[in-house]
Amino acid sequence: MRYTTTTLKKIEDVFDELDYVVRYEKGSFQSGYCIVETKRVAVVNRFFDTEARINCLLDILSKLEYDPAVLSDKSRDNIEKWTKGQEE
């Protein structure tokens, strides 16, 4: 996987399709991010570089329970590609 701003935007678009808001804020997060499930907000440390942001968002995505049917075909394909890239 390439750690570019384009990839980051695609991941943010997946969160948007899942009705989650991604915010970059400062804070003392133990893992670099925080999920506020009741408000469907994912907060990522704003001081992270692009690669760390991507890794955090993919980690959050792997922990969320969602119906893949609500995602577009392109987003489902991207998620499959990203998860295969992390397993290798």
C-alpha cells in the first residue's frame, strides 16, 4: 500500500459512507486515536504524519462493526485491498 494523501482521502471517504466523522485533534490518546461511537466520531492525533494517520484509520476500521452492503463497490474493493496489504 502506498501511504499518500490520496490513500488517506479514500479511507476518509469510507468513513463518510459509514456516517462517521474523522477529526484530527490534539490530545493524550493512548493509542493515537479515540472513537466516540455514540456520536460516530473518530478522533486521530493531529500531529501524526500521513502514514500514521492511515494506519490509525485502518485500525479503527477493522474494529468497527458495519454492513458492507452500505458501502460502494469501490470502497469495498479498497477495504479488501488495504486489509490484504496489512496481512502481508
